[in-house]
Amino acid sequence: MDYVRLGSSGLKVSPVCLGMMSYGDPQRRAWYLDEEAAAPIVARAVDAGVNFFDTADMYSDGLTEEITGSLLSRLFADRDDYVLATKLYFPTGPGPNDRGLSRKHVLSAIDGSLRRLGTDHVDLYQIHRFDDETPIEETLEALHDVVKAGKVRYLGASTMPAWKFSKAQYTASAHGWTRFVSMQPYYNLLYREEEREMLPLCVDQGVGVVPWSPLARGMLAGTRERAGVRNTTRAGNDAFADQLYTEDDFDVVDAVRAVAAERDVPPARVALAWLRGHPAVAAPIIGATKLHHIDDAVASADLTLTAEERARLEAPYRPHEVMPKN
């Protein structure tokens, strides 16, 4: 596997990032896998050369971080052999300070994540959202402090308007604090609004992009059909996806299937290969609950689409309401 730099940083990551959100408590969501069920899937990714793993403190109330730490410690002999990413912002408890990006919560959250992950440092610590209730200076100085304390190696961000991300980067530079090296936006063939501002900003600033939901919650891989047919457990229990997509989006899905059929590969490989063709994208974050999900993601790194194929995939796109709105 050919490893890539995360933006302009010196950090090398696999061109596929394994998102760990699918591993947690099956009692919470029917499509979650417990640690035993997740183990062979994560092992498959490691055997294929994947060294980049993404989680968050709020997934399954912290259980996902515990599973992530346990599996990676078993599968890697050396902690430096993998890149571990987690996130903070969303509530992790009932208290008013158990959320957000205040200094109090940042310093508490990193210690909680390290404890659950069973490690002394996180390679990439990401803010899950922008906190409008906390001065950006307070957040950035606290994040800089956890970097200087050796608990975090790099900083990343996720899902915010480009102007807020630009504000954060400028503020960090103005104070000599640690800047963000990555952005984790919602970006795929069915949602391309990030091409307007965020992706050009990331290219200009040398920020590596690690898109979440690169397969549009499975829709680009064939989990949904027209007229409401659902082909997987998750697709049948995903109200959020019902809000995101319309019948028009199946025109894009049909284009993906057509190119995939001509290439004699699964649609997921085509959709991931399209993403990787953008100069800002370092590694799509894929969720995997079956072994073939790993195989398709890894194989997509070797699939290069032609300009004509990319044009065909992009032609049916219909603009969507921007997310997030603020």
C-alpha cells in the first residue's frame, strides 16, 4: 500500500481510514458490532496495510474508544505503527461541561479518551464541530496545551463552514498555537457542496481532507433502491439518511453503477476512487461491518478513473442544502 501525507504535514497515513463508529453496543443500534465481531474486520484492514483509524469519545458512550484501543493493541506490536484519531465536542455526560470545546472540557476529554483507548497519546485529535458558545481563542489555546503536553501529536477539525475553519486557522497562526492539519467534512458523490469553499481552502492551506460517509451512508454502494427499498439493516434504520437524500440522487447512483459495471468492479470502489481523485482528499473514512467492505476500500486505491468517467459520475448531481447551516 502506498501511504500518503496528511495535507502538508509530515504524517503518513494509509489512503483508507477505517472509521470505528460501527463497533459498539448492538443494543443501541442493530448494525453495531461488538468487539468479538469487529475483530476479524479490523484485522483484515491491518493485514491490508491500513494504519489510520478514526473514532470519537461519544460513539456508544465511550465504548467504541475502548474497543478501538483493545483491538489495535492486539493487532499492532508497536504503538508507532498506527495513526489513531479521535474527536471531542458532543456530550459525553449529563453535566453542562461534559460537552463543547471549553478549556475545562478539552482538558478533561483528552484524559478520558486516553484512558478508554489505553494509550498515552492520540495522533490526531479533532474537534467534532465548531463551538459557538466558546471563544475560539480559549479552544485553540487548550488544544495547543494538550499538544505541548505530549498527549496529542496533531490537530484536526470536522464539519463546519469554511469561514469558521479559516477563522480558527488564522487565530492559531496569530498566537503561535498549533494549527489544524486535517478537515473531516461530509463529502461524497451525492453531497458535493464542500467543493464550493471548504475544499479549495484546504488545498490552499495544505490541509488534508478525510471525508466521512464517502459512500453516502451506503447509498452509493447499493444499500438503497428507488421506491424505498432497503437492502441492509442499517439502511432500514437510518432516519438521518432519509432526510439527506431525495429521489433525484438515484440518478447519481445509477451513473456509479453503470461505470462499475463497465469496469467489472463493485460500485463502492468507483465511488471511493472518484473521491480520491480530488487533490485535497487524503483518505476517505470508511465504515466496515463485513470483510468485503475492507476489500473494496483497499482495492479502490488502485482504481484510477478517466476524465470521461468522472464527468459521467458528476453530471447528474443536484445541489443540496448546505450542512451545517451556520
